[in-house]
Amino acid sequence: MAAQNSAAVTPIVEGNATMLSLNITSWCTPGTVTEKINFVKIAAPSEVKKDEVIISIKAASIQVDDIALLQNTAAGGWFYHTRPPTVEKPVVGGCDYAGTVTKVGPDCTKLKVGDRVCGIQKPAEYQAGTWAEFTLAPEKDVCLIEDDNLSFVDAAAVQMGTLVSFDMIKIAKKKLTAESRCLVIGASGAIGTVLLQMLKKHKGHITAVCSGKNADNCTTLGANETIDYTIKPFGDQLMEQKKEKSFDVVFDLVGGKANEKQAKPLMKKGAMYVTAVGDRQYMSMDRALTCSEFCGSCCGLLCRTKCCFCCYPYEYVMSQGAYPPMKEEIWKPSVIEGGARASIAEEVAFAEAPLRKAMTRVWSHQAGGRVVINLENRE
């Protein structure tokens, strides 16, 4: 994709400005977001507080979490929420974005009008969504895109993958050496492809679990070998290859007890199992958990993370890298200097029919990479 070198600014009309957005005015029934979400104009941000900026959005990601938030089932409907939507105050979807600054508050010192920027909004703090022509953000939560060769689409696509991967690698850092062996479950997804690139810098051996059609891409991004889970369970294949007790770290991007069970005999004593998801596959985004299910998961995770080695000969750790803002100390070394990029499965125009189709693809959990809205394409 061609780089967007221009820092062209879309002006905001003061007063009664409007913007096109994907939004909801009431919670959607689970499974109906792609059909029920509104693609209409709403009021655009025009006023800023002292430390805020308004951003003209050029690209924004579509993620499973974004869709789940609009039906209030993110993480089973217990951990993550955005504010309740109303007709008067619709909730705009989306968290990741890239674009240009169009207005800055009087106390802003880092950013100026025209700057190319990106970031991740925090729905739990009721920050504005990103599936819209404009968003409003605190200056401290916005990162500069200092590389003119990095397109807005690429910048938006790599945000969450970088944030989660950085956190997971930080957790496992003591285990990552040139001699370490890592297993990545869900390696071909939007986060997994970024994780492979960041892990590669530690020079250890990486085994990627992915479908056969994504094997070449995973190898290109850093995997030393791939295991096609569509043939038979990855655990069985690795055991047949006599890889039992060979891995120092397992990175889990899919979740569920079945994957951990498969990985258990493959880990060395004292190994680390780092999961971004937990004991429920895809963090149960498709529905709200009952009270007993939620309590059961919490007790299970608490037990697992505090469990002694006599019960489990490896350390189980839940990554905490969900929805904080992107930080310069993560963004700059990982993306600007480190060159991490997300595998983009689809770049979709900011138009109703392709957007609904793209959201359906993401919700299937089989997108095969990041799906990104290009707001500069309206066809």
C-alpha cells in the first residue's frame, strides 16, 4: 500500500458540525451488531478541553472486541463496558485509529495541527469511538507517526497487536534468550503476526500454530516452523515429532482450556504459559456470562496464576494489555524503529455495505489478519 505522506487536514466547522459514523443508540442483541449498527451523521466534536485534541480519522481497525462492546458482551460482559448508548448520545464503535490533528487545546505541548498521529481510545473511560470522521482524545494518549513511509492504514492496523505483544513479551522476558523455544497459538491472527515479528528479535526458536494457508506468511514474519492445526490437534502433532517438554514459553492468543491441555505436555518444568485470553476461547465475546460462569472463571484464573509448581510445573500468566492507551515508549521502539507491522486481511471503504460485510468477517474469528477501515476511500 502506498504511503500517505501528506498531512492534509480536514477542517472542522465550528458550531453545528456533523460527521458520518458507525454508531448505536441502544445495546444490540448479541449477534446483531453488524445488522443493527447505524451508518449516519451525528454531531462532531468541535470543542476541546485544555489538554485535548480533535483528530480527523483516516483509518481505523475493526476488531472482535469492538463489536462485542456494542452488545455489552466484551470479556463476557463483566470486565469491559462503554457508556450506555442513547438516541441523544450515540456510542460510536472502534478503538484504534490513525489520522491528523485538526484542533488542539491551549495546554497541549506535544501536538500541533497537521500532525500525523495514532492511538487507542479507552471505552471504559467513555472516550469517543473511532469508526467516524473525527474523534476527541487527551493529548497524552496520542502518539506521533514520525515515519512518513508508514501509511495511516498500517498505523491503525498495528496498534492493538503491538500493545498486547509488548505486554506478553515483557511478562516472559526472563525466559526469552537465543536458546529459548517458544510456541505461539493463534500465530496468523492480527495480534499473532505482530508477536512473531517482535519475538524474532530475541533470536530464539519460534513454532507457530496456524492454518496451512497462513504458514508461509508466519514463516516470513519470524516463525522457524509451523504446525497446521486443521490437520489434527497441534499437541498431537508436536508429540509425534517428540517435542514433549521442549518449550520454554507458550503464547496463547486463542484461549480455552483445550489449548492449554494440548500445550501442557510440551512445556519444560518451570516454563511459562502467557495467555491474552484466558480459560474461555476468544474471551467469550459472543455472549454475556452468567454470574456462576463469571465467578468460576475468576476463581479458576486466580487459582491458576497463584498455583504452586507441585500442581502445575509451569507458570500461568494472564496478560493485562487490554485497552490502555498506546504509549510512545511502546510505539516508537516497536513500530517506528522496530518496523513491526500487522498482516492486513482486508482494507475496507468507509461505505455502508462493505463495512457491514467486513464486520461479519471479523466476528467469524477467521479474518486471517487485521481488517481496517480506510476513511479516505468512500466507494
